[in-house]
Amino acid sequence: MKPYAPLVIGLILTVVAWGLWQLRNWARFTPTLLLGIGVASALPIFVLHGHGSTWRTLGFGLGIILRVRIILYLMKPSILDVFLTERADQVSVGSSVQ
């Protein structure tokens, strides 16, 4: 499985990207969850070991800030409304055609 891990991860991320493009709510939740795990794993490293190098500290700090900003963006009520409204409109249009 090891040589195929990058391929599997790339395939999963491609499916999530397609879901975001299609405004699927599960695709909004998935990166939020993964980014939250990333923040939770990077924060202890930043706090405990981030002071060894200025560039390492800057990199970890910017990575955490970027992840948190993306999470906050995906959790905004206006973004949530777009995902829920667009999907509801697509479902209602699709069901009225049949």
C-alpha cells in the first residue's frame, strides 16, 4: 500500500475538490475536519519545538494561521447558506424535471 498512498490521497482530494465545486455540504465539512486535525497536530509542535529556528517558527505559525482562516471561512453563515441553498435548488430542479 505504501507506494500507492500518494495516489490514493490524491484521488481522495480530487473527489473532495469535485464536491466543493458542486457545492456539496460533505465536501465543505471534509476540509474543515482535516484542517482542524492539522491545526491540532501543528500547535503542540509550534509551542514546544517552534523556537529552534526563525524560519521554522514562521512556517508553523503561518501554516496554523492559514488553516484557521480557511476553517473560519468555510464555517461562515453566508458560505454555509450558499452550500445548503445551491444544493437544495439543484435537488428541487432535478426532481421537478422528472
